Amino acid sequence: MREVLQTANKDIMGKSSIHVRGVNSSSELHNERGKKLSYVRADLTPLNSSFKVKSISTSRKEIEEKYRASTGQRMQSKAEPIREGVLLIERHHTAEDLKRLAQKIEQRFGIRTIQGHCHKDEGHYNKLTKEWKPNYHAHMVFEWTHQDTGKNVRMKRDDMAELQSLVASELGLERGVSSSKKHLNSLQYKNAQEEKDLQRTLGVQNGLSKAVSIIKQADSLDKEIEPVSYTHLTLPTNREV
């Protein structure tokens, strides 16, 4: 019975992934729902959850001061000491799950998480079926630096692979396959999903159209072929034989 349950859980387990990038000027505004977005349903926003230790601007200032104190130089403006991880989650995950994950990440890599946001109000409507398809995901904002010097933590390929596995393990998800594909932002995701929905639906419709066309052609051909009537045949008489 235990093996059956484990197999069932594996079958329904969602895929895990995390994509890390530098924060931009609109990260905080987006994560905290500071502006109206076309791909967000306001009625679902109460399902979101988050935690915030400090703002991005405060964190940046603190890191720059540590960096100057440890190196005697100013941090370059193009440096990315604060980064954002976008990860897949499921409907039941909350900010509490992100907090536990943050602790594991800090213990293993020394990278501190200053914000976590679970978003369950994003998604898109299938243009043909009008069905809502949610895009459950989360944002984790990291101080990607050594806490004593302000210098960036350098992660190798194997380290990033380990981070992927750590995320999957802590969130109870199946580890996704590593890919070189660029992560899609929310708007790109919406557009890509809408295109997939359209192609899928049109594919079904095209298949049905072809089937109907074949049936009509067969029906038309059947009507053109009249049964052979033996009454039209002239049989030879005995005299002709």
C-alpha cells in the first residue's frame, strides 16, 4: 500500500524550478502589487502571501557600505548584489514554506533572503474556451553577497544545480530537468500560454474539419455512383443463340 501511495504522489507531484536574475527597478512594485496588471485577477490577490525583512533600497545601501569598508572601493553601479529567484510553486504553498526554504539556502550557501512573495493571482484566460489557467509561482529576493564583506557570492554550475534540488526537496516537488531556455516573465508566460491554447484548440478543430470534409466527400461520391440495374441489360434469346 505504501508503494502505491508513493507512486500516486509522484504522479501528481508538480515540477520544480528556480531562475535567478538581478532585481530591477520594478521588482518590488510588481511583487507587492503596487500597480494594476492585465494578467492579474484582483479577486484572487487575497490568496497571495509574503514576508519582508527589509526593502531592496535599504539592503543595497547596507551592502554597499560593507563592500566599501572591506575593499576600500565603491561598488560598481552595474553590480548585482541583490538578486531575485522566480520559482514554481503549487496552490497550497505559502510564505511560510518560503521562509523554511530561505533558512536552508542561507545555511548551505550563505545567501540571505530578505523578501518572499507567493503569487496565486496571475495567469491567463484561454481565448477560445474562456477557462482561467493560473500561473502559480513565487519570488524570493536575495542578498547575493557574503554578509561580512558585501562581495558577491560566486555560484558555479554545480552549485546552481544543487540549489535547484534544494528547492524541489524543501517544497515537496519533483525536480525539473535543467534547461538552457530563458525564463519567461509573467507577461511573456501569458502570451506563450495563450498561443499554445490557440494552437491546441485550432489543431483539434482542424482535425475535426478534415474528418468532416472526408465524410462529405465520401457521401457525395456515394450519391454519384448509381446501383447497376439488371433490368437495363438485354439478355440473348434462343433465336440469337
